[in-house]
Amino acid sequence: HREALLAAESVLKPRGSASWEDLEPTAWVVATAPLERLRPVFDATLGAIRRHDPQGRLEHTLRTHLELGRSLAHTAAHLGLHVNTVRKRLQQLEAILGGSLESAALLSSLRLALLAERRLLAEEGAGRR
């Protein structure tokens, strides 16, 4: 019932429509989960990356790599880096995250964290108003 209400609400929002991403199952989990359940997922993934690399180089590589279908060649070309540099950064990320970026479980956690980041930022922004 709650999911149906959220779907209806997302379609009826002033922006007029919902994106496919908003209706994706992982997005539903993030949209309906209590914030205190999202923070640990974020902290264990993106938070860990940011603690190890405050400059954001690794996170930028990771986001690009995921957006480009996890292709080393496309990631390297997009970032203007050698493939071996991208490979090394991905290995550093795997060491930080404690798993393989080929692992469905880790990729799911990263997807949750990326979506949770948006919600956490939105909630924090709403709290400041």
C-alpha cells in the first residue's frame, strides 16, 4: 500500500512525472527506509572512500566507472587516464571497500549508498530551511 502511494505521489508531484530511476526497486528501498538504516550503508561505502581519499579522486573514478557500464577502456578515455591508472584506482577502491567491484553484493551496496546520498542530502537541506 505504501509503495502505491509513493508511486502516485511521485507522478503527481509538481514536476509532473517520475523518472524510471525513481521507480526502480532499489530507489523504493531508499525512499521508504528510515534514515538511520541508510547511514550505515553510506558510511561503509562512500563514507569509507571519502575518509581514505578526501580529494575525491577515487570516488570520481568509481562514479565514472559505474556510469560507463564498468568498462575500463571507457572510464580511462573519459577521465583522460591510462587504463592501468584506472585499474590501480579500482584496486584501491576494492581494498577500501573490502570486496570485488565485480561482486553483486558490493555493487548493490554502492547503488544503495549512491541513492541514499541523495536522500540524506535532501533531508539535511530540508532541515536547514
